[in-house]
Amino acid sequence: MEEKGSSAGRGGGERQFRGREEEKGRGDGGGGGGEGYGVEGSWLAGAGDEPAHIHLKPPSKRLKLPKGEGQKGEANRRRRAKGKAALAGSQRRKQQGQAVRMYTARRKIQKDKGADPSEFEETVAQAFFDLENTNQELKSDLKDLFINSAVQIDISGNRKAVVIHVPYRLRKAFRKIHVRLVRELEKKFSGKDVILIASRRILRPPKKGSAVIRPRSRTLTAVHEAILEDVVYPAEIVGKRIRYRLDGSKIMKVYLDPKERNNTEYKLETFSGVYRKLSGKDVVFEYPITETA
């Protein structure tokens, strides 16, 4: 009988603290007499002993806010979420607008190695795009044309020039519409002269004993001569003269065909400034004097 009582007491003790134990350290089954640790490290006695005093933590209660505070917090959260959604929507619309502008500009400018165009280059590309959409004479010709880069050069005083580099393989297509295109671009960039130049690359001389042959068109002299022809286009060069000064410096005089005098005479100073900026050489442009009988 005592045995049953002790067993019942032990079973009752186990049922009393079984629901709140965090760590199980009991023995095997309910019939064993093992020992263990209960809540907060209190020692649980074995069979026949009274359970030790255990400090139980009160159940956690949810913090009750004063009347009306919960509604205010919910309203604030909704207001913040609405503001974030509006900000995200405005940023998304801004990005979409930038993507549209980028598409119109990037379609008309393709830089080497996928570099990003500058702000001025985007302005020039946008001018090409506008001409393609609004000018019926140039629309079909500009459809497949694009530029590589654009730069603004200070000539003298307040005079400036816009130098646009176009792909070498498209130079013939640009020359077909050169006069009309330059005239329209100068209207958009009022007060600035527009110069179109084909992109060319200069190669270093091969090392001695190397089997590599450098093309003549990639030499420094050939590239500078080709740039000079692009700068003065549509005028043709009919003569050159190099003058050597006493201080060792030299200056080159270039004579242009008088047939294009009306289209190029107002740009002679611009021609000299642009060519000096690109090649570092001083050049004076003149028209040959025609003798009248």
C-alpha cells in the first residue's frame, strides 16, 4: 500500500509540473526513479519525495495601449505605407521617363566600349532624333545614321564650335547630306559652328624586326591629312604651303576651292581653331587669288 501511495504521489507530481517543464531530465518512463531538472534549474526529487519549490514565470501578457492609441498607430502605419507607395510610384515613373529619353538619345549615339554619353552628347543626339522626326528632307537619310561622340570647343572670344565624330564607315552617307544637316544643326545650336569629322585611329609604328605591317591610313600624317579634309568639307583643298619662321616654328597655309566660298568663308577661323585642337598644328585657310584678264 505504501508503495502504491508513493507511486501515486510521484505520478501526481509529474502531472502537476509536466506542462511547464522547459528541459527534460527525467528518467525512463513513469515507473523509474530517475532525477531531473525542472523550470529555472530547480531539482526534482525522485520517487517518493515531495517536489521541490519551483518558481514559475507568469504568462506573458500583451501590452495594452490606452484607449485610442492603437487606432492612431494603425493610422500612422497606413499613412507611412501610403507615402512609401507614392514615392515608389514617382520613382518608377521617373525611371520610365529616363528610359524613354535614353532610348531616343542612345539610338543616335553609340560610344566605344559601351561608355555612357555626356550631357552635351545627349543634347546633340536628341537634336539628331528631332531632325529625323520633324524634317521630311532628312528623315529617310538620318534613319540609319548615328554618331560616336560630340564635344564643344572654344575658338576665340565668345565663339564656339560643335565637333561631332561620326563612324568612319558612315562618312559617305553623312557627306551626302552634309550641307543640309550642318545648316539645320547650326539653327538648333545658334551661334555655334558645326563640324563633322569621321572617327579614325592612329597606330604606333611597328617595332624593328616585327612582321606586322601598319596600314598607311593609320599613320599620324595620313590621319591628320584626312582630318583636315573633313574639317573643311564641303570645300576642297587645292593647295598647301608650309612657311618656316626664324624661331624654328612653322605654319601651314591651306588654299580652298572658291566654289564653296559662300558655305565656308564665315568658318575659316573655326577651321583653324578646330584643327589646332585636334592635331596641335597651326593652319591658316585662304582662298587663292584669281587673276582677271
